[in-house]
Amino acid sequence: FSNALKEGKKAYSQKQFQKAVKLFTEYAKTNPGDGEPYMFMGYIFETQKQYDVSISYFRKAVDLKLNSKQKQTCLLKILIYYNYH
């Protein structure tokens, strides 16, 4: 199932967002402590201007396992969102 994360990132980079969300969701079910798929889903929904949804994914991501740079980026996205909305 770690392949689902890799394939999800590939789909994301190719802007195949629906496929990427499906793969990230699949990965998240089997790796509930990993925040990375939620971070990427946050990026996807942000791209689609669904900011409320994207922020919910970024918030979930920071509560789980991320490296410090990823966590910092997610927290910054959350801060900017609440600053402007």
C-alpha cells in the first residue's frame, strides 16, 4: 500500500486530481498515522479553490506524522487561510 502513496504523488504531479485523491485515501486507510496523504489532498482542494476542504486536510495532516518542513508548510497554509477568511 505504500505504492498507493507513490502512485498518488505521480497522479498529483500529472494533475490527475481525482485519481490522486482516491489513491491518497486508500493509502491513509492503511497508514492512519501518516499525515502526508492528507497534506497532498489539502494541496489538491486548494488548487480547486475549495479552501474549507483543503484546510480540513491540512489540519488533519499536522496532527499526524510529517517531517518538520511539511508540518511548517501546512501550518502556514492554515494560518494564511484564517488570516484572510
